[in-house]
Amino acid sequence: MSKIAFLGLGVMGYPMAGHLAAAGHELVVYNRTAERAKAWTAEHRGTFAATPAEAARGAGFVLTCVGRDDDLRAVTLGEDGCFAAMQAGSLFIDHTTVSAAIARELAEEGDKNGFGVLDAPVSGGQAGAENGQLTVMVGGSAAHFTAGEPIMQAYAKRVGHMGPAGAGQTTKMVNQIAIAGVLQGLSEAVNFAMEAGLDPDAVFDVIGKGAAQSWQMDNRAGTMAKGEYDFGFAVDWMRKDLGIALAEAEARGVSLPLTALVDQFYKDVQRLGGGRQDTSSLLRRFRG
């Protein structure tokens, strides 16, 4: 078993670190809010550290799951950041959804200091993290991926190597682009079914067996029709992710017209007070 530092114990990181502890790894955890780290150590085996550097000292693997580019830079390159304490030959794995630019920046820093870096954003939401059923999209060298894959298997149903540094993050952008389009179409479909006087459960039971089927339809159409939007990944975080994708697309000269439109629709949901509701709340634009 390995000594692992896990930095960031939010709704995703907390259960992911728990799966690593359950697999028998020795964990040191860090969280910006220390009470959260203390709660984790009370529930699981392991210890907590006061700084990222303290957590990373002597660890073979350092994992992060924080919020945004600035948060990731703070726990890696900032004062008391983990990169200053990481040993040569160790491996850094970042599960935050951030820009491809910072992923490549951190990979270069790792090369300079003799340790590996993987950008490894995840999909599957809070439920996927809690159930150990995440999909992990990984960028970095093949050798580093081989070293890190067994660690990530503790909380994943699928771990894929997508290419060099930054490829994990760009793959996550593809994922969010696809989800945004599907959810907008599903929102319009649910609203139309209800306005037409149809039974949504009956409608989606039938069409969900044909070409219209999607994960979102199977798992969200029924709850959307009931006005229930408390199922994990929040609108605020989706807007963050779509902003990253739109910025990357602009830098590459790629057009994302539907994604840009749905991003503005999510802005409408935020104005309706739905920033912390899950991404299926796009229906609120039609039904309040």
C-alpha cells in the first residue's frame, strides 16, 4: 500500500479519499477548512495536515480535488504549496476541473523537479464519487499513467489515458459540452410533453427505449417533471466548466454556438436562484 496525500475534501474529494483509505492506503489529508479534514480523519483512518506542503512531505502520491485554477495554483505553487515538498520520483494527480493551460504549467514544473504530473478530471458527480463509480480522463505521460492508474481505480469505474499533459482537461471539456446540449434538449422535451398534457413518466419510459435514450433521460427526466433538482453537480460549477471550455475553444478558433447559448441559459437559472441546484434545473427557464 502507498502513502498518499489528498488535498481538498469537498463533495467529491471527501468520498474519493475515503475509498483510498478503505483500500488500505495510508492517507494524510488537507482541506482549507480544517474542520472538514478533522471530520474526515474521525470517520476514516489517516491524519490531517495544516498545510499542503506538510501533507505532501514523504508521500509517494499527492492528489488534489479543489475548485478553480487559482485554488489549484495555491495548493501546488503557493506559499506552503505541495510542490515544494514533493520528492523526486513521486506522482501528482489533479482531479480538479481546470484549464488545460494550468495542467501543462504544472506538468512542466513537475518535470523540472523530478516528479510526475497527471491532469485527471472526473465525471460522475457526487453520487459517482460516493459509490466509487467515477470516470477519470487522464493527461500526461504513459509511464506516469501506468503508475497512477491503480491508485485511481479505488474510486473509478473507468480510467482512460487521453494523451499528453492537458489532454485530460480538454477531454473533460468535451464531456461538459455534450452534457450541456443533451440537458437543453431534454428540458425542452420535458416541457413540451407536460404542455401537451402527456404523462412524462409514460412518455420517457417509451422513448427511453429508442434512439432518444440518454443517461440524462434515464436519470433526470422524471425528477425534472417533479421539479426536483437536488442531485449533485451544481449549476454554478457547470458554468465554471463551460467557461473553461468556451475560453479554450476561442483560443483554438473553434465555434461552440450551442454551448455558448446553454451557458447563458444557465445564467438565467442562476438569476432564478438556482445556482446550487443540479444541472437538470434548465427546465426552470420554462416552468419556474
